Amino acid sequence: MSVATEPLYLRPTSLEEAVAALAEHPGARPVAGGTDLMIQLRLGVGTAPSAVVDTADVLELHGVDPTPDGGLRIGAATPLRTLLGSPATARYPALAQACRLLGGPQIQAMASLGGNLANGSPAAETATPLLVHDAEVEVAGPGGRRTVALTDLWLGPRRTAVSADELIVAVTLPAPTSGTTSAYHRLELRRSVDIAVVSASVRLTLDAAGTVADARVAIGAAAPTPRRVPEAEALLVGATPRAAATAAGAAAREAASPIDDTRAGAAYRAAMVAEVTERAVHACTDDSREDT
């Protein structure tokens, strides 16, 4: 009878050491908070890693810092609680709302922003807020560093454009323009279950007359990957949010391709995509930005 082998545990102190460890041990997995990986290992989901590369001591992977152009750089291993504690996060309301809803305080203290994205889940809580804020990810590997637009990061459920010998270094967001706000909304079975049945984020830039000058709409848990909905965005631009909210929701529903699973049926998910998108549009123009 074969005996399961415990993965090798490595704790590098620099980004270069972390990249080298991934290259040296095929099948290794980088880990920050480990909130997804530990559950996957316990449930036997996927292939067990040959090594766990703990990034806790890699300083470059931590921190919430302004960029020279007024945007924000978030280290991939930064815990969500740290992100929520930064005043800079308030400039990206949809992201702050999603972080507050991801698990409880204990999970938020461990779960990292990069890990939430790298896990490749269609329901990743921070995915749609970062999509509407035009985020990019910096990736490092044996061949050097490269930048990947978030729209190109996910290839399918649990599949990303980050190779096995690469890791996400940071997430960068451009500076919000004047008159811009955003909102995140999700539907859940109950508040204690922190996986969205469906979710949506909306970012709107309004002109002085209250008309939408620019829009971003993204949906989650409604397709094989989190995705932007340009059809909904086009309906919002040139209109007032209130006038176009229902049409934007309908466009999001048309763009969805949900599945049946233990949490909800595909037909129900499709209907609720329209609802959460419409609510997120309305939330951009009033003070009710908390999910109910």
C-alpha cells in the first residue's frame, strides 16, 4: 500500500528565491494565506503539490502603496484585512465592499488578494471589482517579469495565464478619475456562506449632468470565468444610471452562461445576474452600497 508523501515546505525570503523554488520543484504551489489551498488538500481536489512555497517573508509581495500616476499597487500576498485597513482602498468602493464580504475576520486576516485571483474560481470575490477598475497583475517567473491585464488572466475554471513556475507579484489599479464611483453586489444563500451564487460590479463615471460618460460592468459566478460585459457598458454610456439600469441588467443576463450546481440552478443564476447588476448600477448613485 502506498503512503502519501507530505509536500516539501519552503519559505524563501526574496522574490528571486521564491521563483527559483517553483522552478526547482515541478508541481510546487506558492501560498500566501492558504485559505483555498488548505481546503483543496483536505477535500482531495486537484493534484497535491510537490512543495509549498510560503511567501510570508517575501516583502515585495506585501503592502498597499501609491503608484507614481496616483493609482494603487497591492502586493499579491497582502491579506484582505490589511487592504481593508488602508485608506487608499476607499477610493475603489467595489473592491472594499467585496473584501468585507469575503469570509469573516479570521479568513480576511489570512486570505490574500493574489491568492483569490490565482485560484481561478469563477466566483472569486475580488475578481469583478478589479475588472471594473481596469486592474493589471504583475507576474514573475524564470523568464523575468510581465504584466497581464486582468481581462486576460483567467482561461477557464481553475485555469489562469500564470504558468506553474510563475507567481503573481502585485495587482495595480489606475487612479480613479473625477466623478467616478463603483459598487459590488452579490447574491448568497446565507451570509455565513461566503461563496457568491452570482455577483456583479459596476463602475460609473458621471458628467456634471448626471449622465454616464464611462462605464464598466463585470459579472462573477455566471460563466466559466469572471467577465466584463461590454454590451451592458454600452447601454449605460450616454444615459442616466436610473434610466439604463434595467437594460444593463438584461444585457448582463444575456452575456451569462451559468451552470447548475449544488448552490443554484443555471436558470435561477441567469435571472439573478440581471438583478445583481441592476442593483449595483443603482448603488453607484446612492448611499446604499452594502449588500443586503
